Amino acid sequence: MNARGKPRGEQGSLTVKELSKKTWSDFETVLGDNGGARGCWCMHWRLSISEWMEGKGEGNKKAMNRLAQRDPAPGVIVYDGDEPVAWCSLGPRSAFPRLERSPILADLDDTPVCALACVFVHKKRRGSGLLPDILEAVCGYAADAGYTTAEGYPVEPRDGKHAGADTAMTGIASAFLKAGFSEVARPRKDRPVMRRKLG
């Protein structure tokens, strides 16, 4: 369904809704009091570092709230039944200026992609093995929105290591593999770029 705020993309019991005025409180629930990590409110890839630091906390939250009232939506909330369990910031790479400027995550080619810039799981559901299903549901949404390729920028922690919330915000590579993504580049040892064909 394409109506704003309605479920789009499903995987098992997981459903997806666009971030909007109606779903804003669920977004707050997923990101928690810290706005994800360090007052980010998922503005990391959308602002310069100086803008992000200046808005850290309430300023970044207000900036995302403004985006939530526009089309296209800046991302989606993933639900397990009625419970909001994850957030995914997504859109064309051009929606994320800092990603576009990143020397590590530079654009690989001219393929139009749906960039999954942030995949943030509610703290109560981390380590539950839910991330591949979250990615499946998000990819369903992206396909419904007309994208043909999804692109992610996960981290790959060293064996025996765990990524913290501020470094795992782009997802974990093993979960992307389980969700049908393939590695297309590795600009840094711990940072693969992964893609999945949609539709």
C-alpha cells in the first residue's frame, strides 16, 4: 500500500510504515532518549559534521521532525505486530550529502540505488536475530516504492567483537548477507558495501 503511514513491505509478522506525524512517537520509541546515539536522531548522513554537532540532541530531533512532515518520507519504522522494533533511514544517495562526500563510501557507479543509510534496532531487540527480517521488510518497501537496487553500508566487527550503537547504525554485514545482499566493494577492512536487486 502506498498511502502515507500505511503498512508497506512485510516479512513474516513484520510490517513497515513511513515516518510521518502519525508515526513520530514510534520513531522516538525506537531511537530512545539519546536519539539513537549521541543525540543523532538519524541526521548523521544528512548534515555536515559542524551542522550535526551544532544540532546535537534537540536540534537534530527538530530537523528530523521537519523531514517527517514532507514527501518523500525520510525513512520507515519496522513493526513486529504493533510494537515498533526498528528504524531505517533510506532514499536515493542524493538525500544523504555526507554519504555522498564520504571518501570511504563514495558512489561506486551510476546505478540508481535506495541507500539504506541507517538501520537502528530498538535496544530491547538487539541480538535477537531479527535484523535479516527487518532488512527483508525494508527491501519490500523499497521495491514497492519503485527502486530496483538496495545498497547498504554495514560494519563487519572482528571475530568476537561487538559493534556499539554508534558504529552499528548502518547494520551488520552478516545480517545483510542473510537478507540476500552481496558484497560489491570493500573500501575499508571492516566496511563492505552491499547490494541487493529488488523486485
